Amino acid sequence: MPTFRPPPIAPSEITPPEVHAARRRFSAGMALGLLGAALPAVANQETRRRFDAVIPGRYPPLEDKPTSYKDVTTYGNFYEFGPDKDSPVRNAHRLRVRPWTVAVEGEVKTPRIFDIEDILRWAPLEERIYRFRCVEGWSAIIPWVGFPLAELIRRSEPTGNARFVEFWTLADPEQMPYVRVPFLDWPYIEALRIDEAMHPLALLAVGMYGEHMPKQNGAPLRVVVPWKYGFKGAKSIVKVRFVEQQPPTVWTKAAPDEYGFYSNVNPDVPHKRWSQSHERRLGEFFKRKTLPFNGYADQVASLYAGMDLRRNF
Ligand code: MTE
């Protein structure tokens, strides 16, 4: 993805990863006693109970073993916190995840604002173990916690004119030092066609590995679209906006010839600068073949019937 420079964060402001890791790792049993101390504002009794009651994801089952929590939480992209793969884990402790609201705007019956505590009560939390494929060639198996994104779309009451939905993510320079660096057109906005967002595989994720979403992975809520490259999954969402025309997104604005609107995982369509035919799982040495639609073709290919997916990459 992009190449860019200056680190405006003083070393003294950076929490060492081991301190972070120690803060974050707690078992379900420990959570009862320690969660309140670890995440005072977040962990009210009710959300704690909801995370204890996560139900197994209904579909589709995966045989692959989940990638380690450590790999998934220490290697990633969250450019608001810096350019390197470990920038998110080093810097995202600055993110304040409460209070948190999600505004609903555009082609909707009534614009409104949802509070995260209400959103967490909308539907039973499910564990969904999905393949994750980054456009850069790494991948993972991640046990997300969340519920269908369709729930958010439905509750937003889009009008008949709405054909696309944009996901706007937080861009606060006080918490996210790199939004002062204009190498992307902040805020990070990604978008889906409404029928893609309504597909039962598309997830509004509020956690992973049975816990609240780690800040570096997009707390308190993010989108997960497992058949698309990872960058379609906007982190730390503060607004959804319904529109009639296919909107530009952060990546189509940055490099339209490298990142398409659809960005379905497609081993036959190389990125302009590298092949997409293979991927390397975090924690593994050998590469494996990338699957069309990241292995979810049976479920989602029909969404694109009649479309030329080389042109609509
Ligand atoms: N969301 C925001 N707000 N900012 C980002 O930089 N990066 C995207 C996506 N969502 C990004 C984002 C990219 S490029 C990827 S690959 C995934 O988040 C990475 O998710 P992970 O770090 O949880 O693996």
C-alpha cells in the first residue's frame, strides 16, 4: 500500500507492545474479575455478559485453525496510527472508545445517531471464523465477534434511492496522530453496494477471540467483508451514509488504477505492482494459493452475475 514518512509521535508516548499485550490478554474467567479494572469505561455488566454469551457462528464452517491472537493483534494496517505493521499496536492505545456514536445520514428516512451501547444490544453476538486476505499478500483466520451488517442497514431505514453505503471512520488528530499527514484523504471512507452490505456473510464486528475489539483492530466496531480484500473493512466507524451513486473511496481516490471499488479477492487479477495468486498466512512460512472470493465464491458469486470482474476489480 502507500509509502510515506514522518513519525510525529514522541517515543515517550508509545506504550511498549509487551505492556499492551499484558493489558489485553485475559481469559474469560479472569475477565469477570479484571475486565472492570482493565477497561473501566467499556465494561459495564451487561456488555460483559454479552461477550460471555457469544454463540458459535452459524456459517460457513472452516477447517483451518485460527491464526494466533498475537499475530492478528500486532501486525496490521490502521494508517491513522502510522505506516508500519506494528504502528497500530504501538499507538492505538490513544483511541478513546467510549463514549462512541454512529451517525446515519444521506438517503435515509430520518438521519439519526446510534449509541454503541444500544448497537451492542441489537442482536445476539456471534463468533464468525473467517478467512482474512490483505491486498498486500498476507492472510489470517480470524474468529470475529459480531452480528450481520444487515442489522445496521435495516435499522438505518435507507430510502428506495439508496444503492450504496459509505462507512466513515474516526479522524481525530488528537487521538490519531497520522491523520495530520495527508498521504490519504482522511477520513478513511470505504463503501459497499447495499446488496453486498446486506449479504449474511458481511459482519459488523465488535470483537475478536471472544473479547472486545482490540483498539488496533478497529474498536469499538468495524466492518468485515470476508470475500473482499481487507481494506474494504473500515475500522472504528463513526458514520454510515447512504448514497445513490457509486462513491469514491479512500483507496480509489489514492490510486484508482491499483484499487477498484469492488476489490473482491481475485487470484486472476494481479495488483498493478504484484501478483495476487498466492498469500502467506501470518505465522506460516510457505505461501498458499489464494481462492476466488477468498473461498466464499459459493456464497457470494451470484452478487456479481453478469459483471466483468476484471474490469470491475
Ligand atoms: N480502517 C481504517 N480506519 N484505517 C485503515 O488504515 N486499513 C485497512 C482496513 N481498515 C484501515 C482500515 C486495511 S489496508 C486492512 S488490510 C485492514 O483494515 C487490516 O485489518 P487488521 O489490522 O485488523 O488485520
